[in-house]
Amino acid sequence: MNTQALILHCLQASILGTVFSYGLQATVSDALFLVRHPGLLLRSALAIFIIMPLVAIAVVDVFALPRATEIALVVLALAPIPPLLPKKESKAGGEGPYALGLMVVMGLLAILLVPLLAWMLGAYFDRDFGMPPTSIARIIVVMIVLPLLAGMLVRAVAPAFATTLARPIALASMVLLLGAAAPVLFAAVPIMVNLLHSGTLLAIVAFIMIGLAVGQLLAGPVTQRQTVLALSTASRHPAIALAIAKTNFPDEPFLAATIVLYLLMVTLLAIPYIKWRRRTESSASGSA
């Protein structure tokens, strides 16, 4: 096994462990939250699956971007719900059941919608962004659905044990993620520096900020839900994005680095947003 394969396996294991730890803290009621709120479900799907691909089209049309950046923005728009969000959203004062329910329902919808959206965007840009539906389904089922259900099953059978187990697994997964991500970031730094001079950074920031605004507006009046949908709309799933990119553009040298730059920027931009949401929640609680 070479170094690149080892890093990839470590990243995948960290995602599996993180989602499993969410399942250890979740209930069936959490997973079905959006089923009980169909209006919120429709607005969430609109933000994540419809508006963000349109935002990607607009950003690509407005900015004069390198080919790798154009492709990266499109495949990111096709990659909904990163698996590390519920913890981030809960820290920002988000509604926990909504965050977990959003992960489950949007992940399942992605199996049907992402291939369709890939075909539509491919027709618009006259490029092939397609990927076999079975490949998309496998990524979503393996990386999100199965570990989440496994954690929920453990919680249903042994709730006390699940509560005890959740934090150590989450911490171990985070350490594994940081250890695996560090060499990837280090290797991508020279390429990312070159991308900064091409309009790529500005385009990525615009994509993220518009995503935050769209989620904030479509979530409705409940502030906790605004936080969840804003972060979920702006953030995308790197495994799905990289899989689509690898399938259709295996020889594009800067594509992976552009996606890494996006991940770095969405993490950095989420920090002030989360702080702002915490202050908003504190003010609302104080005035209640």
C-alpha cells in the first residue's frame, strides 16, 4: 500500500468513525425529523440541490477561471452534505435533530438527484460530469447511511454504552482526520498558492458566502434551523466531489488541490459565522 492510498484510507476511516459517533447520540426520531417537517424538507432540498448548482454556474460564468477551478466548483455543487457537519452545527447553536435528519434525507436524495444534476450541468457546460448512480449510492451508503444506522442501533440496544463510547470515537476520528489531512495540505500548498493569483480564491469565497446566505434565508424564522441549513448549503462532501472528479477528469492536475483549497476556505469562513450565530443565540435567549 502506497502513501497516497494509506492517507485515503485514514480519511475514510475518520469519516466513518465520526458519522458512527453521531449515530451513537441519535435516535430514530432525529433521523426522521425532516419527514415530519415537509416544508422545511423542500426548502432544504431547494437550497442544497437546486440553488447551489445554479450558483456554481453563475460563478463560473462571471469569473475568468482556470479549467480546474470551473470543474471543482461544479463537482462541489454536486456533492451535498459533508459528513462532519452536525458537530459543527451544534457548536454554532444549531438544532441537533434537524442536522442529523438533514444528513440522512439529503444523503438518500443525492442517490437520485446527483446523477440527474450531473447530466444537466454537463449539458450546460458541454462536458461530462456524469458518474454511475451505483457509485454515488455506494459512497453515500458506506460513508453516511451505514455508520449512522450502526451507531443508532448500538444506542437503541445499549444507550448507556453508546453514550460512553461516543466521545472517545469522535476524538479518535478527529485525530485520525488531522493526521491524514496534514500531508495532503502540505503537498497541496504550492499548487494552492498558484491558484490564489487566478481568481480561484475569490470564486471559492463567493460560492461559500452565497451558500451561507441561501441557507440562512430558506431555513425559515427558527434561528437554530438557519444555522444548520446555512452551513449545510455552503459545505459540500469532499468524497463525492473527488469521486466525480476522478471519474471524469483523471488527468486534470490541479483539481484535487482546488477542492482542498475549498475545504480550507469553508472551514475558515465557518469560524466567524459560527461565532456570530452563537452571539445571536445568546442575545435571543437573553431577551426571551
